[in-house]
Amino acid sequence: MLDPTADPEAVLGARRAVLEVAARFTSLAGPILTETLDARLNALLASMEPDLGADVLTTLPRAAESAIRTSVRATIDRLEDPDVWLSPHTRLEPTHRGGWTLGALDDPSNRVWIALTGAARGLDPLLEEFGLPAPPRPGRGGGRFGLQPRTLPQLDPSARLARLWREYRSAYERYRGLLEATV
């Protein structure tokens, strides 16, 4: 139940601010994720070049373009869901007082990061079809071949997304603070 003294317009304004930053982040994330997956796939192929035939080295990158586009589109569709940005936490953490608190916003289990790293899974069937051997220890959270970026600098060396992530964190923390004040 909302506190009758709470300002619902402030909560709605803060919500809009979160979603506006999320939309800019999502729009920028698509091309960056495409570039990153393409570069990481090329690095994987270069490392395996002696073991792969010339036909695979020629055909696979062309086939991968479509797989990357499809996977990135699915990721962007997921990031366009407002709930991912307004309820980004996947787990609650116990407090020392016996209650629960939301996990850190930058935690890798954040739904935004799960979506971004999960884009690499879309390449797994293609790489398996071309007979690439998956590493004995599959990549965590983003596919069997380890193509997923594990850090924000790996995803976006230009730091354009990092700036938007800081804006999002600020907007989200304001929104959560106002929302919690209304309960």
C-alpha cells in the first residue's frame, strides 16, 4: 500500500528516467554486442586455424553473421522488457538482522548482464555444426565456447555503455528509494 504522503508523480518520473536510460543503453548495446561477438569469434577461429580446414574458415564466419544477428536481436528483445530494468535482481541476499536485501546492482546475476552474456549461447549450435570442439570446461553463463564478454570493458572497450550504466544505476537507485519510501 502506498504511503498517502508519498508523491506518486515523483515515483512515476523516476520510473520514466530509469526506462529512458535503459532504452538508450539497449539501443547502443546491440551494435556493441554484435561487434564484440564477431571479434571474439574471429579470435577463437584464429586460435584454432591450424586445426580447421580452409572451407570452415571461409564458410563459418559468413554463417556466423546470421547467428550473431539473431542472437543479438533476441538479447535486445529481452532488454526492451521494462521489467528487466525495474526489477533487475535475480536473488535476495540475507542481512545480518535476519531480513533480505536485493543483491548488488552490478552483480553478474543482474538480469541485464545475464541477457548480455547469454547472447553468446546463440552461436553454440552453429559452432557445433561446424565441428568445433567445445572447451572441456564450458564458459559460464554465456555459451559453451567462451565467447561471452565477462566484464563491461570486454563488452565495450570504448566505455560508452559504462557511462550509460552509471546513469542507469543512479536513476534506478533514485527510483528504488522513492518506491521504498511509498511502501
